[in-house]
Amino acid sequence: MIIIAGTIDFETAAQRDAALDLGRPLQRKTRDEEPGCLAYVFAADPCDAKRIGVYELWRDEASLAAHFKHPNYTNMRDALVRSGIKAADNRKYRVDHSEPVYDPSGVPRADFFTLAKRDTEADRFALQDVMLNYTSGVDERDFVRYRNCFADDAVIVGFTPQPIVGANAWLDFVVKALDQYASTQHLLGLQRATIDGDRARARTDVQAQHFMKEPKDATLTLWATYETEFARIDGAWKITRHELKSRGMRRA
């Protein structure tokens, strides 16, 4: 949406009132005839007898562009000019979000409380994407995609007797470990995430199927839970700590 807000000043109060009289039917025509017009108000300033306050709300840029070519606009402009404008200051503002001033409990809020909820939902999807890139990077052997899931100083726990520190060291381990498998498939369960600003934690269940190179047709199935910590780094979520908690394993 686009807001136009401003002021129009006149030499005398009589000129201001004359402009309001001329503009009143044109305001009605603009509201009735132009679909993209959500508000169109030229009103007397209650504190300044020589001033008109301007407030317009347009659905989008195309609606406003059409208004500037419409007779309603030129007729309103001409009526104001004939009335004797002394000065005018009108500005347009692009609006990316709107919500009620009062929250569901009736409290007036200066913060954008529904936007915070929307952002949290977007973060949850982004965290899921990180884990999907993690598993698909392994299964498709796309190690660039896989490495991009981690912060440089990530700590990996539970896959080896001792933690592995550093994303590059972890990647080296994974590449070597995967060499014994002809293919793998990781199936993720629903993720339970907790987000606190630029930090997050998530619990994700996984079933990992490993198809061995030798002996041929042998498989290894792992049931486990990933306990993962994330940080938002340069606008993107990265794994900072990743722990495997094994629930069971079966060879066939």
C-alpha cells in the first residue's frame, strides 16, 4: 500500500474554507470511482484555520498512477490552486505491513506484534530448510550444500567418541565415512524448534538408511534424534552445534 500525507496552507481562513467546499464533491468522486483508492481525505486542520491536512491511502503503485491520470486528480488540483495555495508539503510512503493498534487484550501496541509472529513462522521454515539441506546434501553427495549448513566453528557431538570442532573438519569426516556406502536416505520427522532472536534450538527425529558397498545388498538402519543449535549469521541460519542421540540400530 501507499500513503500520501501532507499539508496545504492558504493565505486566509476564508480561502482554506473555499478550497474545502470545492474539494468535497471531488473527494467523494475519487472514493467512489477509483477502485484502488482506500482513503482520500482533505480535511480542515483543527489547530490551524489556514491549513488542510491531507491523507490518502492507495492499494498499490498502479492505483496511484491511474489516479494521477484521472480527471478527479486534475480537477482537485485545479480547485485547490484556484483557492489560493500559499504552500504545500505532500509526501508518499510505501507500507510493507499493517495491523491493529490494539492487541487482542485491548492494549495499544507500538511494536508490530503480528509481524513478530510472522517472522517467527518464517524462521521455523528456514530452520527446517537447513535440516533438509543437511540430509539431502548427504544423500545426494552435494558437499557444498552440506557445508553451507554449518557455521565455521560448529561443534559436532555423538557421531564419534570425541566431539569434532569446525565445519571443515566435520566435512572431511563425513566424506570419508560415506565412502563405505553405495547410497543413503535420511527421513526426517517433524521439527520442534525454539527461537530466541538470532539463536535457535531444534529437535528432529531421523531414520537413516545406509546401503553398504560390501557386503552387497547389506543395509544399516539408524533411528536417532538430532539436537541442533543454530545462529543467524549474515542473515542466514547456520548450525553451531549438532548432536546425534542414537535410539537404535539394525543391520540386515
